[in-house]
Amino acid sequence: MLKVIRSPEEHAQALARRVEYLERYDSLSEPEREACEVLAVLIEKYENDHHRVLPPTPIEAIRERMAEMNYKKKDLGKVLGSPSRVAEILNGTRQLTPEMIRRLRDEWHIPADSLLGPGPNSTPDPQSSAPGRAPERDLSRYPVKQMFKHGYFPKATGTWREWSKRGEELLAGFFRGVATPEPVLMRQMAGAKSIVCPYAVEAWGQRVRVVAGEMEPTLLPWNPQAVTNPSCAGWSGSAA
């Protein structure tokens, strides 16, 4: 029986159920297709109510433009005035100066509002423990020991025994800057009988974003000559 989604666990279960429907959509009965469509509406409502889309941070705005234009870190270094500042800016250990913002706006055409970040009048996250701060996370819900074992906390050197009583500190650093969890779905966990831990999935999603953010953009520049006419490439199919 379908019902309104009220918790992260129910949201994860609804996602898994909808994926299961979509994977065999052609063979669904009429009632099952109806259930699939209703699930989509319920999922969308829950996500709209609980996952507010935040504006990009200055670092996200820079990374998005780098990926879009296939810029490298050396290109960013030229705009910032010093290659040594690139890592500090992208890691969040150094703030953009007014001159850096001006050059990124004028040369890379990134809106100044994105580079300045949220202002004092921006809407606070309703789930935050204080305006402008990320919400506190319940340590008992996250598999912190397994996260430590799999390298989610690269700056935490040593053994788990040495860090086992500092779980709150590890989580706070790992989720720093993340106000609300973004919806993610691991396909291999989407079976009808799967037991999904939304907190483990949330941690995995954040780890993917961290690793992706540390990678150099690999998009190749657009080459119109690479697109050929199918009739010139041995295409033997008939036209639709």
C-alpha cells in the first residue's frame, strides 16, 4: 500500500521500489504501472520538502566552470595570480580576495554572486542547529568505523582505536559544508528485498563528491570533425 513518505528510510525504500518497477516496466500490469507513477509523485514531494537546492559555493562555481570549459589547475593559477594558491582555494583553506573575484568574473564569466557565497540575508537551512551552520549528525547512525577503514578520513592517521572516541569530529570534518544530504542511489542496492541504510548511502555519496572534486577535469574539447555521417562510416541500417 502506497503512503506519504515521511523519513529518509521510507524515501530510500521508495526509490528502491521504483527502480525495481522501472527495470521491468514493459512487463508491469496496469496496477503496477499506476503504482510506479504514484511513487514518482511521492518521491518528488518528499525531495522538494526535505532537500532544498542550495546555491553553489564559490568553490563549486569554480569547479563547474573548469569542467565546462575543460580548464586545468594551471589555467586557474593564471587567473588567481599564483599557481601555489590553487590548491588552497580549492581545498577551502584560503578565501578568494576581491581581486580574484573580479578576475574570475571578468575572465571566466562566473557570476559574482556565486563567488561571494551566501550573504547575511540568505535563507538559513531549516535543518541547521543554528543559522548558516550544517545540522549535527547522529554519530550512532553512521558506520564510522567502516568509513575509517575505507579511507573516508584521509587526514586521520593512525589506528581506529586512536580515533574511536573522536567520531563526532571525524563526521563534522567529513560533512563540512554540506547542509542537507543530496539524494543518491546505489543501483546494486536497489533490489526489492534489499535493506538500505540511508546514512551509509549518504556517506558514500559525500565520499564520491570529495574524490570527484580532487580529480582533474578529463572532458575533451569539442571537436565537430569527430561527428561523422553514418552513411560514410559503414552504416548499414535502414533509415527510420
